[in-house]
Amino acid sequence: FADLPGYLLKFDMASSNALLLLSAVLRTAFSAHFEGAIIHWRPAAVQQSSGIAVEISHRVTWKRSNVFCDDTTINSLVLLASGSLDCQEGCSGTVGSMSFYCTDYGTTENWSTGGRSYNYTFASGVTHFEASYASGDWISTLVQGADGDWEVRVKGDLSIRPDTNSINSSPVTGMLPIVRVQHGCPSAIHIPVADVDGD
């Protein structure tokens, strides 16, 4: 088995051009500490009169020996890891923390994964945003980019949709940010996707 770099998926939605960025990491059990992340958004349940409230959710996976998780961690609802989703366009500063509540772990393959959600209010009139979660220590066994810097970036269209009278929701997947494939063999990876807007 070998490590392959992550990839991005773009879903072109007819009227909204919504983007879902997915960092799906193909890997072995021997890697640096960051393994991958998935970020998506939707309109927040309660809207603010002074802006556009968005619920941002993420699922992130780390090497378990660096970000430890077990049944006790899961049951105690302790936030793990650190880092932030930082604004790149259409906002300013930090959008939210990328810490997470652990939901699953693998002792043999040495991973911890989980997620959380939080709200961020964009200024009225903002129609697009970009935010990123970035650092170093990417997968150490990659042929190119081993132990290098990594970035997971999310882009969103906040325009009001005429059919729902609300902003678009991004497509979502329940897939883990890690997929294991055999090196040297063709592989097809099916990514299950759902979209509450039906576009």
C-alpha cells in the first residue's frame, strides 16, 4: 500500500455553483500527523438581521498517536486538536476552530476522527466566501510533498436562491476523510453525496 495525495471535488450546481471541497486522503498506517478533512456549510437555523448566518461543519482525521482518542475520550465529549478555519475571501479573521469531538478511532491503522459544527455570520451583501485550514506535516510517505504543508479550502456561494429564498447548502458526504487502496492497482472510489437543496 502507498500514500497518494488528497484531491478536491467540485460540484457545479446549476444556479448556485456551490463548491464542496473534500480532502480524501489515500494512505497507509505510517504517516505524519494530519490525515485529512471535509468541510461543508448550510444556512444557520436562526438568521441574523445584520448578516448571513451560516452553519459550518467539519470532519477531520489525525494520526491517533498525535491526537489520542478512545472510548473514554468519545464519552467525555472533550474537544481535541487545534487550528482554525481562517478567512481568505468574503470575511475576515478566524471563521471557527477546527478542534473536534472524537467519534471514531482505529488502533491498528492509528487514526482518530470526529467533527463539530459552529455558526459564522457573514456581512450582509457578501455573495462568496473562501476559508482554509492549513499547516504542515502532511503524509510522510508521499512521493511528492512528503512532510510538506497542506491546506483544506472551502468555497461557498452565499447568493440567495430564487427557488428556496435562502442561500445554498453545500453537498455533503458521510465518507471518512481516509480511503485505503492498494498501490499499483486501478481503484474507483465512490463518494456518496447528498444535497438538501436537491441541486
